[in-house]
Amino acid sequence: MPKPYPRDFREDVVRVARSREPGVLLKDIAADFGISESCLANWMKTADVEDGLKPGTTAAENAELREAKKRIRLLEQWGHLPLAGANEVLRRAAAYLSQANLPGKGSSHS
């Protein structure tokens, strides 16, 4: 898979394409920048969505969705633990912490 072009480069090319003079074709702009016409068309579609000009899912929304799916997978993975077992762990931890905080128990403070 080819290395993606830098974001600044893509944004500059899209800006030039959007502000082109009447009669200037996308394929000519693409050729001037050394990319294919289909590549430029894809960049423009993506930019239209990112800029809110056309409906679609933005990169930020896609990242948020990926993160949410990851959290759901983790919850599903750990969600199979029996609740009684989790409660037992919490009960023991609370008992341990309450013993550790009692004055005079195992500490040399006077």
C-alpha cells in the first residue's frame, strides 16, 4: 500500500481544486500535483464531509466509533464474570482497607 500524502499537501490540493477557474478540469489539477484524478476526487469527497458540506461520517466520528467499539468489546469480555465473584473481591478489598486505616493496628504512630 502506498504511503499516504501529508495532510497539508492534501488540504492544499483540495483548496486549489475548489477555487479553480471555470473550465479548469480536475484531471489537470491532479496532473499538476502528480496525483490521479480519482485520488483528487476522493480527497475532495472526504474534505466535503469533514467540512460539513456533505453528509457523512467524519474522521473524528470514525475514531470515536472505533474507541466505543473497543470499550464495548472489553466490557463484553469482562462482563461474563459472575457478579457474586466481583462482589466478593470488593468485600475483601473494603475489609482490607478498613483494617489498614485503623489507628494503632500495625503502625508505629503514637
